Amino acid sequence: MLDNIYSQKRDVTPFKFDEAVVKVFQDMIGRSVPGYELTLPLIGLIAARYVQPNSRVYDLGCSLGAASVIMRRHIQQDGVHMVGIDNSEAMVEQCTQNIAADESDIPMDVMLGDIRTANIQNASMVVLNFTLQFIDPTDRDRLIEKVYAGLNPGGVLVVSEKIVFDDEDKNERFIDLHHDFKRANGYSDLEVAQKRTAIMNVLIPETIPDHQARLLNAGFQSAELWFQAFNFCSLLAIK
Ligand code: GEK
């Protein structure tokens, strides 16, 4: 369904993943996040290579399960169990239906919950595909440390994020290009402006070096940038 949530002038309140957003989410994220649609099949390839037999795969902030569905198609290892967690009831309801409709031998639990308090264990792959940016920055270190503790040696964490740059000119250039991307995908100036207001203080981006430092401090052996499109990127951290 077409995302026209901000197409008319309205009182803009802080962005929430409610039922109205769930209905248009696939269209919204595809037209708003440069590279989102490419991160998915590439996450599938990462899963094919790094998921270990008899382990768990976690999709944290799974939304409608797009990354999970792709990973399920790529995982060939035996005994894998998948877990998707999201704290939006509307997302979890729709994701549960999507996973049930997706034919796969890999069992998956879709759970309503806050990823900050979720139990992570025996994991060989954890995905935070554009989710960490919505977590209070003061809780991010603890969350990444918990993910690290729950991963098996050789396991991986994928962190995809909107990012900022310390260099103000560069930052502005990429914000402008991101807005060009949205306009090229049919969003009006009003939609771009109202969404920007709604997301302010809800989505808090950090720099690539901030993310890498957090991952390395948590104990990951490496935290490599594997994808970037304007001010959106993805990192692969290996335990
Ligand atoms: C995808 N990964 O399509 N606990 C659980 N879920 C949360 C929390 C939290 N504390 N905070 C936010 N969320 C998906 C896309 S969207 C990205 C992820 C975007 C959830 C929130 O409800 C939403 O579903 C998701 O994180 C972020 O690959 O909308 O830009």
C-alpha cells in the first residue's frame, strides 16, 4: 500500500510504528532508505556463509520480517531456529502472518518485546537492520554487549543504520542527497519535511566510527563497513 501518511499538512507528532505505518511500511522503507532493498539479499548471502548448524538466528526489530524471510531462504545448515523480536504490536501481528505464509522448514518464533531486555543465546547471526538507530543511545552499548555475549565464536552481527558525519559540509551533502532520493521516489517536499520533524529525536543517528568503536569495545574481532548509500550504511561484526 502507498505511503501517503505525511502527504497532507498535519500536526506532526513523534513517529510511531503503529497500525497506519504497518500498512504502508514496505513502501515507506523502500522509498525512504537508500539501499534498503539491496541490504536484504546481501544479508541473505551473509546468513548462508556464517549461520552455524544447531544455532539461533535473531532478527532484532524485525518489523514485517523482510530480513528473516530472506535469511530463511539462504540458510542450508541443519538445526537452525530463528527468532524475530519487535516491540510494535501491529508489526508483530503482521510479521507473524508473513512468516506463517512463507514456506520454509526453518522454525521461527516472532515475539513481541523490547530487544533491550530480550534473551540472546547460542546465536550464530544477529541482525539489527535499521533498528539500533531507534534505541536510546544510552542503552546501545549494553545491547551490543549482550548480543556479543549471546553469539557463538565465529558468529556475526549485522548492523544497518542511518548515519551522520562529523564534517558538517559532508553531512549536509548526504542529507540533501537522501532527500533527493525521497523526492525521486515520489515524496513531496511537504512529506519530506513533515517526516523529518516526526523522526527527529526518535531516530538518532551516529557516525560510522562511533558504531565501529562500540562493536570493537564489546569484543568483536572486526567491524567492517560492507555497504553504504548516502547517509545509510551497514556493518558486519565478527566475534
Ligand atoms: C527490516 N529490520 O525490514 N525493541 C524492539 N523493536 C524495536 C525497538 C525496541 N526497543 N525499537 C524499535 N523497534 C527491519 C526494519 S524498522 C526500520 C526495521 C525503519 C522496532 C520498530 O518497531 C520497527 O519495527 C523496527 O524496530 C525498525 O529489515 O523503520 O527505518
